[in-house]
Amino acid sequence: MSKREILCKMFINKTHDGKNNICGNKVSALRKSMRLSQRALADRLQLIGLDVDKNAIQRMESGQRFITDIELTYLATALDTTISELFSDV
């Protein structure tokens, strides 16, 4: 194995199915259970201080976007849940 191949394997930050986060599905499920659109969730997040838009929510939910620890705290608040719950059923 070449040095490049070793380095590439060391820095794989994706799930086994190629997603960039592991809680996007749960964010989507909780949002839908609250009957919120992606835009409405983005609006809630903006009101509490996180600057995201509808497209960012879509990318989080689909696994195309990384979710930072700071964003997780805001998501938990906006979805009236805990950070632990965002990782359940993973």
C-alpha cells in the first residue's frame, strides 16, 4: 500500500454508506413529526442564533453536509430534544 493510500484511509470522514453525518435522518424524522418544513426549521434556527438556510437543512438531512457540534446543540434546541436523541437509532 502506498503512502497516499494509507493517508487516504486515515482521513475518511464518512459513514459506511458515504454520508457526511450520522444524525441527518433523525433530524429529518423529528422535523417531520413536528410538521415543520425545512424552511421553518431554518427560520427557528436563525431565531435562536444559528445562521443556516433551507438548503443547509436539506443537505444535513440527506447526509451531504457535515454537522458541527455547535450546530447539534442548536438543532436539539430547535427540535425540542436532546443531542443524545439526535444520535438514537443510528
